[in-house]
Amino acid sequence: MIQTAVVTISDRSFRGERQDGSGPLLRQLLVEAGAQVITAHLIPDEADQISALLTRLADDDSVDLVITTGGTGPAPRDVTPEATRAVIEREMPGLAELLRWDGYHRTPFAVLSRGIAGIRGRTLIINLPGSPRAVREGLEALGPLLATIVALIKDETPPDGPCAPQPQRRLVRRKPAKKLRGIPLEGVLQR
Amino acid sequence: MIQTAVVTISDRSFRGERQDGSGPLLRQLLVEAGAQVITAHLIPDEADQISALLTRLADDDSVDLVITTGGTGPAPRDVTPEATRAVIEREMPGLAELLRWDGYHRTPFAVLSRGIAGIRGRTLIINLPGSPRAVREGLEALGPLLATIVALIKDETPPDGPCAPQPQRRLVRRKPAKKLRGIPLEGVLQR
Amino acid sequence: MIQTAVVTISDRSFRGERQDGSGPLLRQLLVEAGAQVITAHLIPDEADQISALLTRLADDDSVDLVITTGGTGPAPRDVTPEATRAVIEREMPGLAELLRWDGYHRTPFAVLSRGIAGIRGRTLIINLPGSPRAVREGLEALGPLLATIVALIKDETPPDGPCAPQPQRRLVRRKPAKKLRGIPLEGVLQR
């Protein structure tokens, strides 16, 4: 069972000016997905505090997966991506890209998220935006991939089941229009 | 009204060997979009000059938005992305990604652009490629998002209207084929 | 004719525990595409060795294009992206993005690749994942663009033919559903 930590990053929720809806929703969705949420945190948009907490969760608590919500936008106090980048050792750019391009087809404003994802030690850290909607849609996009990534990070064999990498029949649906697919590869590098 | 600056980056246009078509087009499109273009520049592909100009526009002139055109490709003299990265404080990777993936569906060569986007102080800086076509298509993709981003960067409430983040009815069009959407989230993290 | 080098990065293949299928496939596909493969290498997942080899291929051997296969995933020994980033001078993020988003529509696990692409001197370096399938699909996506990129990096005129940037009639197929395209640009920046 995947050990997860949930981190809400929000000045207003931290000061009690707004109820934190995204953290509890994230916890609920992770539990429904079969993960164990062993710890949840609510901290302000302070880069040092964010970096310190992520480091502790990865190094001391050894959780498999940390998901943050909030602080990914362009506002002056939004520093979650920078605080996360400071502590990850190997970036996983494809997860942040997927969140944005999948999200864009639901709401164009998804591309405003500056969130990143990466690995520290044996822990995967992912930034989600602060809105409950972004949390739900982000988990829908990433959820089926997480068990495989966590297993690979720990050098374990990825799990079987509908989300296992092989065979991918249930997952793969070929896109009809393939841009450059029409051009045969033969000769394209001949000059 | 959004205060903008236009920066054409091109050795050949700077030396007068080619007329700068993209700068004037960019200025015209921004004005049509309702922005105020308070300054326009034409400089060669020199990283130091690019960095210095972007810094001045953000720090002294306090423009809301700087859009550059040119110098984003793979040619030896194309250094706009590096010169921009040197002066931004917080990257907005989703804007550059959107330009490439949206552009790719019009012309595959859009992915050759190495352009980036980011924030310095209260100023948004965006790299567009040098061709007039890329300028027009880039603004078509980013235009409806810019007023919201600029407002958020300045810690202001985003504007109402068809481009406001809420409600997004006019903007959102759900994609029919959702790759992993078919898989219920329940249990995917159970192992 | 484009001068290429193929680099397989795999502990298991290096130790002889698994046959290297991707390297020979990559070589075959490049030759079919009309490139000249002047050298092929098989090295373990050691960052220093990867960086040293890429540097030598770019600086001494002056190949136009180096394609690596393997070491791009989230496993602890996967360090190809970091070793590549250490030696490139100018990143080409759009190539890695294209591999992931095009790949995602074939298999969602394509987004797990952490591969990057970039330029060192006059040499283009691209990371592909380790599986033969990823090698084949990656070349299908990137192949038609490579001759143009290599020419631009060398400050040469891109080649004519079906893959030339102009005219792009055979390549361009406009996507029907354009998210924000419906909104006229006029006035979107007026507040």
C-alpha cells in the first residue's frame, strides 16, 4: 500500500481566513484510490517552510508520495515550484506537463500552473494547484500512473492490474490523426 | 489597460539587411487586443543586450508584459531563451509548452522553438519565435489568458469578461477521448 | 548525409545480462532514414561515463546527432537526463515534450520518461527511453524534423523535400477543435 503525505500550501487557509477544501479532498481521493495517507499538513506560502517540510517527509518519514496543493500560480506569494525544485534530486517533467496539457482541454487556465514533479531519495513529490477542481482533475490524470512510478523509484517490479505498464491494451487508444505519421521514415535524413 | 513592450531580436533586422515584420505585427495585434504598447525595441542576437533590456523594461519601466520575437531557434546565434532565463525569477513553463503543442498542430516545426516564459518582479516576459506567422498564432493561443496572468502577477483580481477564469463555459470544450479517464480512480493505488 | 552516433545506456546490457535490442534497432532505423551511423556505444548507467562520452562525441568526433536509449525513467540508476543536462549548452525542450505528449497517446507511460534534448557545439543530443518500442515511436515522431534541426544548428540552409519547413502543406493538418480559437483577439487585453 502506497504511503502518502498531503501538504496544503496556502496563506489564507493557514491564517484561518479560508477553509482548506483541497487538502481534505486530496486525502479522501487518495484513500479511495487505495493509498494510505499517513500525514497531512497545512503551511503558509513560505519557501523555506515548504522546502523543509518536503525534505523531512522524504528523508525522515520515508513516504512514497507527497502531493502538495496550492502556491503554483503566478501571484507574488506563489513559490511552491521553486521551493520544491530546491529539494528534488531528479525532475519528472512529464508529470507536470501532463497536468497542464490534460488540464488545458478542461480549462485553458490550467497552463497557468507552474507546478513541477520530481524525486528525492525514494519519494515522489508532485505539485497540484490549489483549487479542489484542479486536485480532482489532477488525480484523475496522474492516478493510474502513480503505483508504477512509485514502484520504479523504489527499484521494485511495477504492480499488475489495469494500470500495469504491460500489456497496455485497456489504456492505449491510438489517436486517429497522427501529424507526421504519414511521412515514411525512410530517407528523411538523406540530404 | 495592460502596459506592454515589444522586443524584436534579430541580427539581420538590426543590421538593416531584412525588414522587421514581426515587431510591427506584434505591436498591431497587441493594440487590437486592447493593450497599450508603450515601447518597442530592435536589438541584435546578443545575450548581454537582451538580458539588460529585459531587466530595464521590468525594473525601471515597470511594464506589465514584455513579448520578444526572434532568437528562439537552434541556430548558433539564437540565444533569446538563455538571455531570458538569466533574468526571470519564476518560470511559467505552461505558456511555452502551450505555444509549442498548440503550434505543433499547425506546423510541426513549432516544437523547434526553445522559447521560455517567466516572471520578473511584476512583469511577465514571453519569448515568441521570429516569424510573423508564429507571432500571430502565438498571440492567438496566449491572448485570452494574458489579462488574467498579468492581474495575478500584480496580486489583483482577474478581470471579468469572456476571458475571466470563472465561469469558463465559453472557453471549456471537453475533449471526447480521455486517455485514462475510463479507469475509475478507486483502488488504483492499492497493491 | 547526417553523421550520427548511437549510445545505449543500460547496466544490464553492459554486464551482458540482457541483449541490447534498442541500440541495433536505433542504428537500423537511422540508416533506413538515410543517416550515416558512424559509431555505436554501450555503456552502464554511470553519470560520469555518460557525460564524458557525449562530450567526446560532440567535441572530438563532431557528429551531427547523438541519440541515446535508456536510463530515462524514475528508477534509482536512471541518470541519463542529468548526465545529458550537464553537457548541453542550449536545451531544446520541445523535442522532449513532443516525445512525451505524442507517446502518451500511444501509451500513457511515455510521460514517465525524464529524457531531455539539447545542443552542444554543433551537435544535437536526444535522450530516448530504453525500450525498442519507445525507440521506434520516438524516431517516428522526431524523424521528419531532424534534418532541419541539424541544418539550423550548423547555420546551414535547411534541406528541401517533404520535410522542409516551407511550404508545410504536406505536414500541416489543422486540428478541428481549437480551444481558445473561437474568441476574437480584439479587446482581450482591454480592462
